Amino acid sequence: MKTTEHIEYLLRQGRKPKELVELGFPKHLVTRVRRRLRNEKTAPQTKVPQEAGQAENRPEELVESSHELAEMQQKLESLESSLRKVDTLAKLLPEVAVLVAAAQEVGTDKREDCPHEEDGICTMWTWSSREEIPHGIGEPVAAEKEESQWHVRPSPFYCALCTAFIEGRLDDVESEVCGNPLSGAKYQITCKGCGSKGYIAAAIKCTKCGRITYWGWLP
């Protein structure tokens, strides 16, 4: 089926010319076919006698034409679905731009204070080959001292997502907890007298006056 025949079919089905142009049909062809259909509507209708020798449409030709129309309708529905997805993504672009701008600002600040940054290169993460480095996180840089190690010159966006500073803080908290003699005692000690659990306290003595107070969990 020719392109003009496709356009004519869709216009007769109620499609608007603007929709056909958005679907990829040439604008000048859409305009030409639309003008011809409009002229046909306004022109006086006269009956033309059918020639005696004119051949009727064969059934196989009608079946073939219906298959082509069905395939075209399926392609149009697929195009419309794709256009709806593109429209949804286009509406999200402003919000994504805000997130990217915020991430770049946060990443720049974190990189300036990062203890693992040396001459713009991240020394926290290493890879054994260039191919193992995830695409888009930064510029691959080979280690000077060890040939089998690779680093990156990270992008601000990658620095914004880095969890190195959180892991360092968690290590500090874990060290503080392990150094506390009462760590976990609230959930491990049960009173043999009354059977209560969790109500414990430690005696704290003032090394100047000798006064003793208790610090812990009270009922």
C-alpha cells in the first residue's frame, strides 16, 4: 500500500492531520491528501455507469488489503505507545535536572574534604583492569606504583553517591560501642531476684568526693 493510500485510510478513520505528522508521515503528503478528500466532499456527486467489462475485486485481493490495514493499525498503536513513553520521560526531565545539579554540588563539596582524594584521583576504590571500571563513574587512571591496579578521576555525581565517609563513621561508632562495658548488657542480663530484664545500672563513683551514683535504665 502506498504512503498516500495509508494517509487517506487514516484520515477517513477520523485521524487528525497533526497526529499523522507526529507519527512520521510527510507533512506535504498529509496536506495534499487532506485537500483532495475535502474537494471530493464539496464536489457534486454524479453516478458513473459501471462499464460492462469492468472486473470486480477478487476475494484474495480484499483479504490481502485487510491484512495490510491490520498490520498498519498495529504499527500505529506501537508508535502511539512509544510516543506516550517519550512524553512521560520529557515531563520528568526538569526534576531529573534538579537532582543532577544537586548531586554535582554535593559531590564537589564531598570531594574537597575527602581523605581518599589525591590530585583529583580517588584512592578508595581500586580495580584490577580498565574493563572492570563501571562506565560513567569517571576517567580511568592506571596506578603509578602497581600496574595491576586502576583508579578513577571521579565525577561529582559519583562522589555524591559514595558511602566511604559513612563506612568510616560506622567503624568509629562500632569501636565506641565495643569499648563500652555496658554495651548490650541491657538485653543480656536478667535479675535472679525478681526476673526483670533490662533494668540495670552501673555504679559511678566521684573520684574527688567519693559520692556514688547510678547510671543506667530505671523502671
